[in-house]
Amino acid sequence: MSQVRLFTATSLDGFVADMDGDSTWLDPYANSMFGETGFVETIGAVILGRRTFQMMQAFGDWPYDDKYAFVLTSQEPSGLPPNAYFVTTGIAAAVQAARERTAKDIWVVGGAITMQSALEAGLVDIVEICIVPKLIGSGLSMLNSLDKHQNLEFEGIQAYSDGLVKLRYEVIE
């Protein structure tokens, strides 16, 4: 069965984006995060919140043309790309729909509310965090406050020549 993976990158001081939602400071590390790790090839579907979806649309080309995408929203977004669906019934329904369409892993892309909902619902199997060697001082945190503690078991660490470090944990019930 596919695994649900929370995969994200943060600055060394714990932010996924600046206060304006901009994460272009991550661009120099994209090859380490995605190319060298082979992460994207293991993914068959992505799940993201409406605001993250809209930010991605504003940045240009849709990066997930070869994946199924499930956008969590209470209102239908405009301009859904091919293989993209909106889901109004919550994170569990999005994960179920993704599992029905792919045997590959499912990536919970973000934002914070989407990642938090997946963790709190007990749907995440793997947490992978890429720590970028940059301090941005303030911005958007990876998660808001969690309603319950999440127990994780360390699975490994990878360091890359550009200074990025990837931590991998299995979520333990």
C-alpha cells in the first residue's frame, strides 16, 4: 500500500516561507530536495490546501502534470489543471481518493493546516524535512499548534554538498 509522506523544507530557523508566503529562497536547493533524492519519482499523488494551490498557480507552470492532485477546499477553485480534483470532505477523503488512483506514495504538500490535519488524523506514515542552511528571521511556520503529540522514529539523515540536510522519520502511533 502507498505511504502518505509529509515532505517539506524549512529554513534553519523553522520557516517554510517568508511573511508574504514567498519561498523562492528555497530554489537554489531544489536539486538536492528533489533531484538527488529521487523523491518525486516515488510520488503518484499530491494533496494540498487551496491557498497553497493558488500560490503555486501564481508562480507559473503547474509542477505536477504527471501526478494526481487533490486540493482541499470549501469552495471550488478555478482553473484546475489536468488530473486535479477539489475535495470538500476533508483530508481523509483526499487520501482515500489518492489511494484509489495510484499505488505510488502520496505527498502531503501543504500548507500548515493541511499538514497539521493529516498528522492529527493519523494519516501520515513518513515525515521528511529538508533543512536549508538559511536563516530568514520570520515567516510562516511548518505547522500551527498540534492538538496531540506525534511520536516519530528516526530513520535516517542525508547531507548534501549545498548544505541541505534531509531528516526522515516514521510516524509511530
